[in-house]
Amino acid sequence: MEFDNEIPIYLQIMAMIKTDLVIGKILKGDKLLSTRDMAVALKVNPNTIARVYRELESESICFTKRGMGTFITEDESKIESLKEQLVDDYLSQFMKKMEQLNYSIGDIITKLKRFEEATHE
Amino acid sequence: MEFDNEIPIYLQIMAMIKTDLVIGKILKGDKLLSTRDMAVALKVNPNTIARVYRELESESICFTKRGMGTFITEDESKIESLKEQLVDDYLSQFMKKMEQLNYSIGDIITKLKRFEEATHE
Amino acid sequence: MEFDNEIPIYLQIMAMIKTDLVIGKILKGDKLLSTRDMAVALKVNPNTIARVYRELESESICFTKRGMGTFITEDESKIESLKEQLVDDYLSQFMKKMEQLNYSIGDIITKLKRFEEATHE
Amino acid sequence: MEFDNEIPIYLQIMAMIKTDLVIGKILKGDKLLSTRDMAVALKVNPNTIARVYRELESESICFTKRGMGTFITEDESKIESLKEQLVDDYLSQFMKKMEQLNYSIGDIITKLKRFEEATHE
DNA sequence: GTGGTCTAGACCACA
DNA sequence: GTGGTCTAGACCACT
């Protein structure tokens, strides 16, 4: 995995895990890689992974069983709300910027449709 | 102006100026506020503004006349391409994230339309 | 190291690093001194070094690993082209001035040869 | 005339006048344009020209007759030594940089000859 | 310990 | 009055 140098690595990894969770690549209750293994897998400092897990834990997305590892929450509604939150965040951030540029929702939809057609060719 | 604590101030100011340029609030050839005045206006250190102007200059968005001030480029095509680039950047960043979440363009358009209707009520 | 008061220190340091790179005193992938250490070594403010590294990075001559330091690019062709560019810059600047003084290349070569002989004595 | 933004305009104008003098485009005793006219001709601030004349005067290259204008020195040996000084300055600056890059005089001559042949084609 | 950012304040060259 | 550079010192995020 390549990281964007502008954004803290731990945030990028957090986003990755959240995305995997939302799209079902990771399921509730799944055990996450140990910090050490994850660090090796992502070629990253173990401390960085430790921070990722700590932050995710503080968001109740995962939890730690002493001596056993870190696990995704069993709370399905948490995952569901995560999905909505993630999408809404992305959407509102995007809309805010586009509005600053005087783009209406209609303009954006037009632009997206052109995007879609271009892809279909 | 309020700054997002997560993003370097100088980047936020750069984005602000670019946006102003794209929506025509600033025009080609316009003189920008002096570093000192801009610093006062934004309640920021003059050095920070100096960096903003320096970086914008390295992007050919503005240029400096020694002892006279900093001016927006006279090159209209530069501004035009800036506009496209800005929108495309926002759009592609957004699309990338949404695709990672398995949203199709159609899904997004649907979501946007619902957004639009909600606003019209 | 002594600095020429006429030229910004950060430019002089950049030129020094480029020269070291070109003559093989620094090699690709090498870690540069930390900003603080380099600042101490050159008796200069750390901010000045930070600027040097930032500018060199924008020229793709070095890159930064978060929290780990600043490193010379691994791209050997970059270094190769830097060497050529540096020499060609020096040469063309020199030639331009000499031509303005109505010196032909032949004249210059003659002058250089006299220089060489003088040195050999 | 276009100015290099990196070098003070007054220095560039000084170099221009010196060059004109050395190549005989300006002769000893010649009257220089008035600061105002020169400023208009070069699209530059009159203060800048005033500084140019002041500096040239301090180098004994020109002198001022009250109410009559600024004139090139009548001292021919001054002009002669200026020529040598200018060339030697350019040469030694160039040589110093090339030596830092481990180029010998022989290398430079080789490079120059290739330059010459390329031009003759 | 690493670089990145920011502030405060100073001095300089230029127009 | 304009930007450019530099110092000093601080805080922060990341490894």
C-alpha cells in the first residue's frame, strides 16, 4: 500500500480499515492482525499501528482482549452507522467545496453523468 | 476567517485564494494585499502569508514585482485551467472514496438528487 | 562553511548539496543530516535548513520519510540529469556573458589554455 | 529588456552599461540618458536608475555635471581595465564552480570545442 | 528524535 | 511600503 505523504499514515490506515469494514471485507467480530504483523504487512512502524488500534478503539469500532488481540466490534448497528457516517462525511465535504466554486447540485449531477457516459464507452 | 486546525493554515489560504480566483472574486492582474495587510486581515503571521505567495508563485498563479507587490498572473488560460483542475481534483477525490465504498455513479446521483429535493422543500 | 552575503544562504546550501551529490560525495538514498544537526553544523537556523530540504524536495532531489528524516532520491537518472543540468547552466551562463562581450568560443579556449599553462608552471 | 527576477534590477542595468562600454557601444565621454528617460526606456522606476548612476559613479565609471547630466568617464585606461576585470570576473566565477564539480580545464575545453562544432553545423 | 508549521520580530534590498 | 530572508523559539504529529 502506498501512502499519501500529506495525510498522517495512521489516519490513512484507519480509513482503510473502516472502508474494509463498510464494504464487508472485514466482518463484525473479526480478529485484526497483531500490531506487529500489520506493521510488517503495511511496512510501517508498529507504533503507528498501535495508534490506529487505539483510535479505532476510542471510536468503539474495535476492542482489545488482553493477550488475545484486537477485534472488530460485535455491534452491528455500529457498523451500519459507520457506513452512513462515512458516506455523509465524504458527501458533505465534497458539496461544501463545490458550492464554494458556485456549482449547483444540478451542475454536479450533469458532470457526473458525463463521467458515467465516458466510462461506459 | 476561521481555520481548520487539521490543515496547515497556509494551504487553507492558498485554497481560499484559488477559489476566489476561480469564481471571479479576484481577477487576472489584480494586486493581492501586501503580506502585512493580508496577515492583519486574516490574523496570521506575515511569514505565513509570505509562504502562501511564494507557493502560489511557484504554481505560476501569481508573480511578484520587486518592491511593488504580488499580482495575479495575467495568463487567462492559467486561471481557466486552474478552475478545471480544482473541480476535477475535488471530483476525483470524492469519486475515489465513494468507489472504495462500492458506490456506483448512479448511486451517487440518486443520493445527490435526494439531497436536492430535500433542499427544495 | 562561509557564506557569500550577496546570495541567500538557503540557495548556497542547496547548491552545496547539489554539488556534493554530483561529485559523488553524497550518494542516492543517503540520509541527510537532520535539520537540527545540519543547522548546528552550518551554524544556521534550523528553519533555514528546513527551507533547503523543502525546496530540494520540490525539485525531486530528496524526499522525506515522516519522522525518519530526509533522504536523497533513489532515482539515479535524476542525479545524472542534475549533473548535466548543473554543468550546462554554468556553461551557458558563462557563454552568454562572454558573447555579450564579443568573445568567441575560440577566444575563450585560448584564454583557458593560457590559464592552464600558467597553472602548470 | 527583460530582467531576471533573481538579481537586483540595478545590478543588471549596471552590467548592461558596463558591457556596452566594453564592446564600444558606448564611448568615453558619452552622455548617458537622463535618469528619467532611461527609466522610461527600460520601464523601470527612476530611483532605480538613480541608484545605477550613483553606483557607477562610485566605481569611477561615470561622473555627473550638475545640471548637465551623467557622462562616461574620459579616462580610457579605466575602460580598458574594466574590460579585463569583467572578463576575469566571469572566468574565475565560472572556473570556481566547474572545479567544484571536478572538471579540469581540459574537460572544459573539450566541452567548449564540442559546443563550437555544434554551432558550426 | 524526525520534519512541519507557526509566531514574533528583525533587517535588508528594492521601487 | 513592498517582498525576501533569517533568527529564535515554540508546539505538534509522526516514527
